[in-house]
Amino acid sequence: MSLDLLLTIASFGIGIVVGLTGMGGGALMTPVLVLFFNVPPLTAVSSDLVASAVMKPVGSVVHLRRGTVNLSLVKWLCVGSVPGAFSGVLIARALGRGQEVQDFIRIALGVALLLAAIGLTVRAYLRVVEHARRRDGRAAPLPQGRPSMTIRVLPTVVVGLIGGIVVGITSVGSGSLIIIALMALYPALKASELVGTDLVQAVPLVGAAALGHILFGDFKLELTTSLLLGCVPGVWVGAHLSARAPGGLVRRALAFVLLASALKLLHVSNIHTGIILLLVALIAPLLWMLVRRRHGFPAWRPSAARSKSPT
């Protein structure tokens, strides 16, 4: 089986995850390219970002048509993220063209994946807290129309700037790190508006990063073509499966994979990686059951109520 075909199959699987969860593209694609296909980190980041720049607008159009996008928020995020993304590419390139820049990007990618895994966990916890508050009547009811919301300009621009730099260097963050920051800054946003706003702001963000990598990175057209041939149909399949698959379970599996990838990118030994992952697999479910019980939910979510209860 040719390398190009294997890449396409791998990207198809990753595309399904992206369609199911709305995140995981750069967080999964880049480490897969580096760890399993021995693609140099800078080349992996460059090709993944260009592929993402092609795919991101598809989901954005859907959310724009549904009206689940806060365009004012998108504007201020882009004020920071677009120059930040381009700057991230220049920062990576300023480190040199040899092994030094590859090592830097590998470490930066590992740290970004750790933050993404932590962000997924925080996001799930906040959802449980939000459901508990609404159940107990301690949270204001969601408005029926579009909620009025005051844009916090400076914090929003800073989030965009930092997120843009991280994406420009590692390709990770447009669908994971930034959305966590938005949840903290704007808790009144509906879940659909949170996802829609994050997805639309990611289009110019990833586009700027992709342009920077085409000009100054290590973009490979044949590699990007293989990724697109798998990812595009994979995202379509995943989006159609999302209504049936337990999203919480998929996100937990994604966080576990992100942790494993981060450990390997950070040069943690196989033995230590195995021990850490085993401890996480044993302890994390117990802690999660305690969190659910503490907020008045059953430790295990009944299968019939999966679509109605928190993650």
C-alpha cells in the first residue's frame, strides 16, 4: 500500500472525528503526520494548515445560514488572530531552517496538545456545572432570540492574538484552545453560537496561517492533496454520524489521544507514557463519576438519556 494511500486513509479517519466533535483537525492530523509518517514537524504544520484552510469554510457557511454566529465577536477575534497567525509563522522561521526549528515546533506542538486535552476536560466540566445550575433554577433562562451581549474588546483581541500565534506555530488551537477562552469570556453564548462563532473566526485565522506557511514554511502540495482526499469525505461522514454517536464519549477518547500524542512529542519514554496513560484510564473515569455525583447527576449516564444530559 502506497504512502499516499495510507495518508488518505488516516486523514479520512481524522476527518470523521472532526465531523463528530467540531475539533481535532490540527490537534490530530499534525501529530499523526509527525509520529506515524515521519513528516518533519514544520512540513506537517504547513500542509495541515493549508488543508484546514480549504475545509473550514464549509462548516462556516452552515452556521452563517443558521444565524448561530456572533459577527461582532468574530471581528474582534480576527483583529488579533490574523496578525498573530502570520506572526507565529515568522517566529517559527526566525528560529532557523535546520533541526533547531523542527525541534522547537515539535515541543511547541506537544505543549499545545496538552493544553488542548486540558481544554476538552475543562469544557466538559463547565457543561456539567451549567446543566446543574439550570436544573436547580440557579441560572437565568436562555433568551429565545439572539442574546444581547457586551463585547469585551481588549480581552477578545488578546485571545485572538495568542490563539493566532499558537495556530501559526503548531496548527493547534483554532477549534480547541480559543473556544475554551470564549466560554470563559462569554458564558451567555449558546452552545451553537459558541461553535459557530469559533468556526467562522477560524476561517481567516487558518487562512492567514496557511498563507504564511505557503510563503515561509515548508508546504508540500502532494502531501496536502492526500490529506484533502481523505479529510473532506471524512468530515462529511462524521457530520452525519454526529446526531447518533455519543459526543461525550468521542470527546473523552479525543482527549486521551491528544495526551498520548503530546507525551510522545515531548520525548517521554514509552514506559513512562504507558504508565501515565494507564493511570489516566483508571483514575479519570472515577473522578468524572465523582464530579457528576457532586452536581446531583447519576455516576453513569443512562443510554436513553444521553442526548438530554450533560457530557
